[in-house]
Amino acid sequence: MHYQKTHGQLQITIDKPQTLNEWFDSFSISRKYRHLLFETKSITCNHKPIQEEDTLNPGDLLILHLPKEELDLYPNEVMADVVYEDDFVLVVHKPAGIIIHGEDCSLDTMVACYHAFNQIEAPVRHLHRLDKETSGLVLYSKLPLFQAYFDQQIKDKKIHRSYYAITTGNARLRQAFHFQEPIGKDRHVSGKYRVSQTGKPAKTFARCIAKTKQYLLLDCKLETGRTHQIRVHLSHAKHPILNDPLYGIPSKDFKKMCLWAYKLQFTHPLTKETICVQDFWNPDYALFKDAIEAASNTQ
């Protein structure tokens, strides 16, 4: 599906027969947003008015005049480091020690600074979270029209996130792990989670891709997104993450908690292209640089 986005307008060339209502449904566009488009006469097909039950044919030009949006957060003085950007999303590097939302100095306010500097007239909307001490990639919606699409992609487990964790413990090189223990709140420690048979289902895949005499480098992938999931699963399996203040063990060999969301993969809503984004290099992982480079070349 080809498209062109200009300031305040999105032009889309339809690639298969469908009703406008079916097109809306395919992107999880809300009834409220649809009503706004019709009420403001902001949607046409081949430059003519269109209704939800009307059929779109291949080659038709659907034009949406996008409602004016505004930045809704006061910008931080520090600008976010953007790793990838297109018309619909930003992928941003989150440093360890920064929260996503809720304080004056959060990743959201850093993204607001990026919006303001680049004249992006859109609210700041992160699409998922990382723990405060975890570094790595966070996906943000730039265009409210398609935010629900990405929300649904996350719900349907179609946005894939990969993490590197440096741990201790015993494992063979290339050994694979599949953790399926449910996770629930720790009743005795506020803000902490634990493996619990009464908890929510959780699945984590991990593979040992490098090891030294003291440490393991595990490549981890999430099938579910429970709070602290990787941290809890690895700790429970006797592979605690280094410098994890809740579940791990301290190490002077590394500066930060050794959990890094290094890769993010998603599908572009209109072109259907698979977008794979790798984070900037993390110097805390210098001990395993050769293994990480080798793994990147085979992915």
C-alpha cells in the first residue's frame, strides 16, 4: 500500500478491494476518530466524499486531512536520542536510570523536547515501557491515527523485543531456555514480583551466546510482557542479572544493571515492510563485543 504524507494530510493508494469500514477496522481506528474525520469532512476518495459502507478499489486515492494535534507535555531541556524515525513512529534510546513517564525528567519529556525542536505537532505517546534501570529501545507513536494499530500489534505479540542480559550461573554455550513460570506480585515487598502459581502467565525465551569464567551473556526474547518478567525469570532460574537492585547481584565490573533492550522489530502499517531497529552500541557490554557483533551478523 503506497502512501504520501505531507503537513496535515495523508494520501494512501488502496491495494485491494474493501469497504472503508473494513479499512478502518484493519487499523483499529476508533469510532470516535472515524466520527471526527466525517464530522470535519476530512476524508475523501478520489477527491470525492465517501461513507463507511462505500467500497474502495485498487488504485483509489484515499485522502485524510489529519486533525490538528498539539504537544501535550512540557519539554525537557535534554533531547531524546532517536535511533529510528518515519512518518508514524519514533524509536528512542532510553538510558538506564530514566523512567518512561511520571516525572519532570522522564523519557517522555525528552521525547517532547525532540518534538518541539523538530516541530512535530503530536502528543507524546510511548507504546510500551522499560523498567527504570533497563536501557534500550522504546517505541513511540507520532501519528494518533495509527496509535491504536500499534497498541493492537503489541497486544497481538507482533512487535518483537530482544534483550541482552549479563548474568551469573551455569550454562552451556548456545544452550536455550524456555521459562514459563507465572509471575505475580510479591506480597511481602512493595514493587517486587516473583514466580507464583497464582500469578499471570509469562513466557521468556533465552539463549546463551557467550560466556567467560564469571559471566554469561543471554539473548532474551519476550512472548508476554509482565512487569520485571526477564528479571524475575532469570533470577528464579539462578541466572541473576548483574546490578539488578531487586533480583540480582552486585558487580563492580559493570556500571549499570545489565539488561539492555537492544533490538525492536515491527511491521510498517501501510507498506507492511518489516522494520528492524538496533540500538546504539552500549559500552557496558564491551566484554562481549565480539559475540554481539557475530550474533548481529547472523540475524
